[in-house]
Amino acid sequence: MLRSVAVVLIDGVAPFEFGVVCEVFGIDRTEDGVPPFEFRVCGERPGEPLRTNVGVQLIPELGLDALKDADLIAVPAARLREHYPPAVLQALREAHANGATLLSVCSGAFLLGEAGLLDDRPCTVHWHHAAAFTERFPRAEVDPNVLYVDDGDIVTSAGTAAGIDACLHIVRRELGTGPATAIARRMVVPPQREGGQRQFIEMPVPTNAAMSLQPVLDQMLESLDVEHTVADLARRARLSERTFARRFVAETGTTPVRWLTAQRVLHARKLLEETSLAVEEIARRSGFSTAALLRHHFYKDVGVSPNAYRRTFSNSTPTSA
């Protein structure tokens, strides 16, 4: 269970990326049904101001000893440098060895790499830093194209928005879709973007509303239990299939099939948490033709079976297995 979250700051920290972690984990949202987090802001020298990369200062309240028993330790972006504070690197190693999950936002991955924690592990970093990161940490298995990588006890993310995605992903992974959706709603951001989506989207904001595929996306969300072919979707968008597929990837960062499957799994998670419907019925309502197909995609995306997920997060008693 995710109860305590610590953020470690170093000189040159990026306040926006630090703010992302604060927004997700540092604000009391119990009135929205989100369990409270014990939130700790840590530094090598507590009480001493640290410069940021934008000309203001931040003062960590706690020292590195506060990392020792934290459930999650977040490392926000900071100015790149040749050497990182040895005490901070050692504290990260020790906390990880003690069972903490580590999260990096953008160039925060360089601290994890310098600590030797990304050797022979899949990870990501902002595309702008990918070449430098790969050269500096050749043993890290870097994918510079994705939003975030969940490797269990280490989660790495790309730029600022991807950091939001990774934080919400961790909340969803540990606490379920309800708290993650509640936080996303308060932040006015999408409740879920899959980690495998592209970092660089060619056309993130259409030049005018008429060009956007959002109406088609909304229709898909409203009818997840209906079969949607690319041909049907292209017809609704009044585009050729080829143009629609290209525009879909450009606007969402993924393909229609992958996007729709991810939304169906997300809906199944919500039904597993909030209803007592049998898995077969949840499969039907989520747009999967059979319970077996739901189990396949659910395990692939979530890492556990629907029944195991329900046992952890459900507020209801299922009518059948």
C-alpha cells in the first residue's frame, strides 16, 4: 500500500517537475476519496535553500534519513552535471535496497543512472536527453520514444506531462482507478495515457476544432461495447482510412486499436472496483467479446488477472468468479 511519498531535491532542481509530484501526492484530497499520503520533501542539508533552474530557491524541510522508510521516492528533473551529490546517490541506493519504489521525472533519471540503479533495466528519459543519457549510462536499456516505463520498483518518465502520467499510473497501480481518476479530475488532465504512447506527438493541438478527432474519441468512449473498425471510424471523421490512421497517431500518440484497448481495460478496472458484476459481464460491457479476451488484455496491461485485481481494489462482492 502506498502511504508515504518522499521527494529528494538537489541544487538546480526544476520547480515545475517538483510541482508535478507535489500536485499528485502532496495535496490533501481526502474529500475526493483519495487516501492521504505522508509527503516528505528531503535534501542533503535540510533547512538550507537550494537554487532552482529558474532563479528561485526551494528549502527542503527534511534530511536524507527521511528517505529510508518511504514507500515511494520521487526524483524530479534537475540541471545536468558531471557529478551528482554522493550522499544523495547512496541514500537512493539504500532506500531502494530497503524496498522503496523509485520514480524519476525527466532528467531525474540521471540520478538513478549515476547511482547504478538503471543498469540492465528498461527505462526512459526526455527525448532531448536520450543520446546523452545513453552515452553516459550504456548499460541502461533506454527507450526514448515512450512516456514512461514501469519496471516494478523503478518507474522512469519523460518530460513534464509524462511525469503527470507516471504519477497517476503509480496511484492507479497501487490504489486503483478511483483515486487516480479523482486526482486527474482535480488537475484537469486525462485520467490515463498509456506509458507506451509516443513522447513526441506531431500534432498535439489541432489548428482548429473542426480538425480535431476528439468527437470521434468521445463516441468511442461512449460505446466501448461496440465493435469499432478503422473503416467505421474514418467514415465518422470523413477521412480516408489511411489519413485517419495517420491523424489518429499524430493526435493521440498511439494507434486506434491500442487506444481503444487501453480505454476498454480502464473501464473494466472501474467495473471491477465499483460493481459486483461477473467477469463475463464486465468483459461484454467493456467491449471484449469473451472473458478470456478480457483476461488476456487485462493481464498484459495491468500485470494481474481481473479476479486478483478485484480482490485488491473492489468495494463490492462479485456475483460470481
